[in-house]
Amino acid sequence: MASQEMEELVQREYTQGFVTDIESDTVPPGLDENTIAFISNKKGEPEWMLEWRLEAYRQWLTMTTPSWAHLDYPPIDYQAISYYSAPKKQEDKPQSLDEVDPKLLETYEKLGIPLHERAALAGVAVDAVFDSVSVTTTFKEKLAEAGVIFCSISEAIREYPELVRQYLGSVVPQGDNYFAALNSAVFTDGSFVYVPEGVECPMELSTYFRINAANTGQFERTLIVCDKRAQVSYLEGCTAPQRDENQLHAAVVELVALEDANIKYSTVQNWYPGDEDGKGGIYNFVTKRGDCRGDRSKISWTQVETGSAITWKYPSCMLRGKDSVGEFYSVAVTNGRQQADTGTKMIHIGEGTRSTIISKGIAAGRSDQAYRGLVKVGPRAKNARNFTQCDSLLIGDRCGAHTFPYQEIGNSSATVEHEATTSKIGEDQLFYCQSRGISEEDAVNMIVNGFCKDVFQELPMEFAVEAEALLNVTLEGAVG
Amino acid sequence: MLEVKDLHVTVEGSEILKGLNLTVNPGEVHALMGPNGAGKSTLSAVIAGKDGYEVTSGEVLFEGKNLLEMEIEERALAGILLGFQYPVEIPGVKNIYLLKAALNAQRVARGEEEIPAPEFMKLVREQLSFMKMDGSFLQRAVNEGFSGGEKKRNEILQMLVLQPKLAMLDEIDSGLDIDAMKVVAEGINSLRNADRAILMVTHYERLLEHIVPDRVHVLVDGRIVKSGDKNLANELEARGYEWVLEESAA
Ligand SMILES: Nc1ncnc2c1ncn2[C@@H]1O[C@H](COP(=O)(O)OP(=O)(O)OP(=O)(O)O)[C@@H](O)[C@H]1O
Ligand SMILES: [Mg+2]
């Protein structure tokens, strides 16, 4: 973009001359400063927030899409996206489950999703099918008692502006990368969690999400702050395959752990991957980063990724505090024509920092996946330690798995270990199981779940069970 | 129970079994002996249904059914169980989990309920102590890090739990120390009954001292060239295979 044009944009008076009607619920496709002002205004945000968004937008304009990822997709037309729309009207939705793709319903069945949740997940127009309001209220009371703040990011911006202002963008700055900049400019959904000093969050922040999972947005922003000696376990996502009109998803998640704080963040992600040719699938570009800001703090990422047409995501840890700990446990499954480029970054800054990376990739069909891991040890990170293990399992011979480990070691006292294996699902293992009367499909599931065990055991119990079921459904028909 | 009729099998273009005939009746224990490379393991693999073997002619019937048309797991569910010479390791899959899945597959195929957990644990614990195995084997991944002898015991443990109609054992005696040999033999002997047949591949007469066979066959170059009772094994032990070859050539 020419600098003069740029200048004009910056100078333009965005608070006036809206092209869109303020009363309307949707902005037409396209992105400029007016759109951002519209969003900010709709959300009732303070002035500083709008400024913050605009700053992000201006940086975004100068950036280009990362091209180094091991992915192949057509260019995205950002002017064709509508950046704000109110929830769909009841009459536009399918009126009953009969109108929903039977295949999707079959999957819900296999995953054991309760009947009353199925309709909501499939986007059917439902009046209170389940008692979500009262459930949510009970949660809120319990959390409030403990002093934990848990609300939507928009609510947090209005109700707890000091906290948000202090921490938002402190882990993932607006201009961090192309998708983070876009997210910072236009995010409309997401959550905020603050756990005060010494408080152990009285429940896993999960059930809430299962119920509200159907409303996940396109540009989500999540901010979790754990004060000194606080603890929280946060669960994102849902095992049920989710459809979404929006092809592009660009979320940002920021975690801040102060002294002796402990954050466990688990994700089960199962976006619709598209049909066999990848049509209609979701592009998932996520920036997730945790900042172990305090001494002895710990951040642990666990993720099970099965959905999306394209996934691009590297949950990372900045290990700043002395003796702080970062962990990354990941299972990524790709089938059909899915593409995944995932991995993690462990940045050792403080003394005695430790990190563990366990990554399990399973590729089937004609899918392709890459693991990309960076372990960086800064000059002050005396006695830093990392252990990395990444294993890939191939099912069939038309899929691919690639491993790209990067190490930048700036302190000679650091210990960095890396182990990697790639194996094909063993015919001998399959034969062994089958000759015991176990069907081929069950045998594959058994072997794959065994392969992922180290990661599944990091998941909260109920999620682990669902994750196994999910894997089985994802790999259905992968063999034979 | 098992009838193998004029079986010809080709592996990667070369013929390994060349017109093999074998009949095993319920209640019988058969020992299959013969020089290395004769086709003993090939025969048991073909019966179990392993991929990569092309049956060019002949038949294999199990209780009158054509085995060659059945899937691997269907054969297992029909009551055939192969004890492997080299049991494969399956990381992350608990031994007990495999056992339970296998047992339940059988029960479901018979139209029964899955086995209740307490009943299953009782059954497994009994057999485990019979095989003089430690409880920790149940919680370990299938065969992972098991010693050679432990793997063999584990194969027999599966047989004791799954109670097949036809148990095939490929060199179950190799790699066993003297005590383990006894335990394994006792395990196999406890399987013997009027309705069950056992087909053992072995190189050593020793095993047959513990498990006395009804029939002994000598497999040479893809064919059974001589059959006899347990004394044949003693004779082979003393004289080797040379004379059998000469006799069959004559
Ligand atoms: N997958 C294969 N590819 C090529 N040749 C094979 C294959 N499997 C078996 N064979 C050959 O078939 C022949 C018979 O092998 P088999 O394993 O059945 O012998 P065996 O009688 O069990 O011998 P041993 O006593 O040494 O175990 C051997 O010559 C072997 O090399
Ligand atoms: Mg052999």
C-alpha cells in the first residue's frame, strides 16, 4: 500500500460518516477503520479499546500472510468477510433435526453427545431445549464466591477495564503476526478469566463451554490471568463436530501466570474439515501463547486436534520466571484432505526453566501434517532443560507427516533432548489384534489410542474419554 | 475339525506349500515338525488368515466351513487362535485391555452380553496365577518390554482366557528356560479336552515330553511327508530329518 494512502486512512475521521447504519445488526462485507469503529461501538467499548484495535489494524495493513507454513490454500479475500453479525435469527436456522445433514447426526450419536445438545450444536432453531441458564447461574455463583472472574471478553472490557488494559496484548502484541493483528482489530467474542492471588479455581472451566460451544465466533479473543499462587484448568472446544458459516477462524489466546501460578489449558478441536475434497472446511489460524511471568509458574497446553480443513497453530510458552515450567502435549489427527501445521515454541528466558513437548501426529487418507517446534534458550537461561518427543503414525501410504525441529541454544549449560519417530501402523500389530477376534476398525482404534496415551492422560478425565471416541470417529474407514 | 486338502500356497511368486494334507480331529494334539523353511509357519499363518499368502489351489475347512473365505477376525471368532512365535509389541495398549476386547468380541459374536468387570478380573487373575505371572503384566502395554519367555507365557494366558477350539502354537517352546517350559506346558495341557484340538509347531522333542501328542507330522518342502505317533518325534530327535527325506524320495 502506498504510504500516502496509508496516511489518508490513518487521518480519516472514523467516528463519523459511517457507511453502515448503526442500528443494523450486520455490517456488509469488507474491512476498514469504519468497520472497526462500528464493532467497538456495538460492543460499547471505551475509547482506549478502539484506539488499540485501530493500532492493530494499521499494523495489519503493513503485513503479509505467513507463507512458510507447510500448507496449501487459496488466498483469502478479507474484503469478502463480514466482520460483525448478530446471532442468526431463529427463522433462518434449520427448523428441526430433520433438516440437518444425517451424517452429522450420526457422528453425534457415535460420540455419545446427549440428545438435547445435538440440536444446539447442529444450529437448529431451539427455544430453551436445555436448562443452560440455571446451570450457568450456579457456576457464576460458585465462581464469584471464590473471587474468580469468568465472563465474555466484551463484558470484561466494560466491567474490568483496568485488568483488561493491563494484560490484553501483553503476551500476544497486536502486531505479533498477520492473524493476531487481524484478530486484535476485529475480535468480537471470547472469554476472560481472572483468578486472584492464592485462589484455586473451584471447578474446571469446561461444562460451561460444552453448553455454549455452538456460539463460538470467528475472531475469538481469550485472556486468562492467574495471579500469584492461583490455579486454573480451562477447557476449550467440544468434541462434537461444529459447522460454521465462516470459513476463516483466527483466534488469539493469551495466558499470564504470575509467581507460583499454574494454568492448564486443554483444547479439543473438531471443526468441520470439509467433505472428501476438503470443500466447506474451516481454516483455523490460531495464536496461543502463555507467559510464565512469575517465578516457579507453570503453563501446560494439551490439545487434541481433529477438525478443520487447515490448521495453523503453535501454542507457545514464554518461560520468563525463574524455574518456570512449560508443557505441550498434542495429538493431531488428519484424514481425508486435511492439512495441519502445528507445533509449539518454548522460549527459555529465565534461569532453571524447564519444558516438555510431547507431540503425536496421526495422518490417514490423503492428509498432510507438519510438526514445527522451536526450543529457544536465551543467554540468561542457565540450566534450562527441554525434552521433546514427536512421533508420527501413518495410516496408508498416501498421507504424509513432517517434523521440523528448530533449536536456538544461547546458553551452554542448557540440556535439550529431541526424539522423533515415524512409523506406519504395523500390519503385524493389526494382524495380532485381528487374530484375537478384534475387528480391523477396532484394532486400528486400539493401536492409535495406545499411540496417543501419553497425551490423553494429560486431559481431564471426561475429556479423555471423549477424545478417544473422537479419534475413532475421525479415523473411520481410514484402513482397508 | 480342521481339514487341509491339497493346499498350494505361493508367497511373493514362489510356491511354499505344495499340496499339503492334514486332518485334525477334536480332542487331538498334533505336532508339526520339519526343517527350517519347510513351510510350518506359513501353514499356521494361512489358517489364521494372514495377508500376503496366495492360495492357488486346495481347501481349508474348519468345522465344515470354508476358512479361506473368512476374515481374520471371523476365523478367530469361529474358535481358531494362533500363538505367535514372535508376539508383536503394541505400545500404549494395556495387556488387560486387549484381553478384554478380545473376550468381549467373542461374546458379542455369540450373542452374549459383554463380560462384567468383576467376573473378568476374577477369570484373568486365576489364569494369571496359573501361568505364574505377576499382576503387573496386565497393566503393561501388550508385549512391550516383555522378555522372550514372558511373551510366550502371555500368549498362553490369552489362550486360557479365550478358550479356542483350535489352538495353534508356533514354536511356543523357543526361548523358554526350563521352569518356564514347564509352566507353558502345563498351561497347554490344561487346555486339552475332548472338544478342543491343538496344533503345535516345534523343533524339539523336549516339548513333546511335557505335552504328549496324538500325532506327529513331518513337513518337508511344503508337504507332509511322514506322520506317526509320539515315537516319531523321538526318532527324529535321534536321527534328524535326512532319513525321512530319503524315505519320501524313494
Ligand atoms: N513374506 C515372505 N516373503 C518371501 N518368502 C517367504 C515369506 N514368508 C515365508 N517365506 C519363505 O517361505 C518358506 C517357508 O517359511 P516358513 O516360515 O513357513 O518356514 P518354517 O517351516 O516355519 O521354518 P522355521 O522352522 O525356520 O520357522 C521359507 O523359505 C521362507 O523364506
Ligand atoms: Mg517357523
